[in-house]
Amino acid sequence: MTAGSGEQPFPAGSGFGTNRIEALADGIFAVAMTLLVLDVKLPGGEVFATDQALLQRLLSLEHTFVIYLISFIVLGMFWVGHHAHFHFIRYVDHTLLWINLLFLFFITSIPFATDLLGDHNGLRLPYVYYAAKILVLGSLLIGQIVYLRRHPELARPSLTREVARRIVLRTALFATIPLLSMATVFYNTRLALYLYFLLLVVHFLPGRVDMPALSEPEDTP
């Protein structure tokens, strides 16, 4: 059921309001980000006689460090995007709750995708799998905005048609990076990995969409 078909939305701050969703999201993002670092380690039992030998071994783990950094950036950007979206949400209903739970489910799978890519970096499938995860997460963020536009009773007035359009376009632009990586992996796996640093370029492009909602006064009980 949706709010438009008789479902009663939960006010922000109520038992299933935005406060609890954001708290759950913050906890899941924190755990997922922490799990990433568990795979950044030297194999057990190795002994290094000199600093140079240790340095060379660390340099050989370049791919592991890079994929850890990229995944941390990816999770950080999705956390920022998810946080920004909630500036536009006034009420939630069951459908919006489940969209967010599905989004958080895929967030929890990023450490596994990272581990798969780190352990099998010479194969193509882990790159495709990793990129697909990011595309699904981006699609869910877009789906949330589309749902809010179709149910304006759940959204704040600051989520105008133009603001929603900018969010969708920005998220779609974000999705071009994993798509480009998926295409590149069939030619050069190393380049396919390093292309993800373009996400930072996309993220810091001018045209932030969260400022109108930030300036909007909070609801009073």
C-alpha cells in the first residue's frame, strides 16, 4: 500500500519516522566502512629483515589499498547522498521505509564486493559485480526521489520539480563512472579500477541540491 491509496504516513520523529531511519543508516554505513579495512593486511607469518623489504611488500599491496580507498569513497558519497535526501522528506510510509531498507541491504554488501575484487583482481567478473552494486544503489536513490515526487504529501515543499530533476541528473551522472569501468575492464583492469577516482570529480561539481532544504525551518510538534 502507498500513502496515496489509504496508507497513513508516519510523521518525522515518530516510531518509524526519519530520525530512526537515519540512525539505522548511520550505523550500517559505519559498520560497512569499518569492515573494509579488515582486508587491508599483510599475510600472516611473513618476516621482513629490512625496512626496504617491508616497504616493497607494502607497495605490492597497491591494489588492495586502492580498492579500499575507492570503496570508502563510494560509501562516503552514498552516505552524503542519503543524508541529503532526508532533508527533503517530511513524512515516511511503508513503501519509503522498504526502499530505504533495500538501499541499506546493498550498502552492507559493498564490503563483500570489495573483498571479491581485492582477491580476484585479475578477473573481469568482480569488476562487473562491483559496478553493478553501485548502479543498483544509485537507482534506489533515484527511485526514492521519484517516489517522493509522486507522493508530495511525504515531501517538503523544497523538493520542487527542478530540484528533483537536478538530483536525478546528478545521480545519473554519478552512474556513468561504474558503467565506464564495466566497459573498460574488458581492455584494462587496472584502468577500470582507477576510473572510480572520477567519482570525486563528479561529487564536487558545482550545483549542490541540498541547500534549499537545509535552509527550510524544521517542523514543530
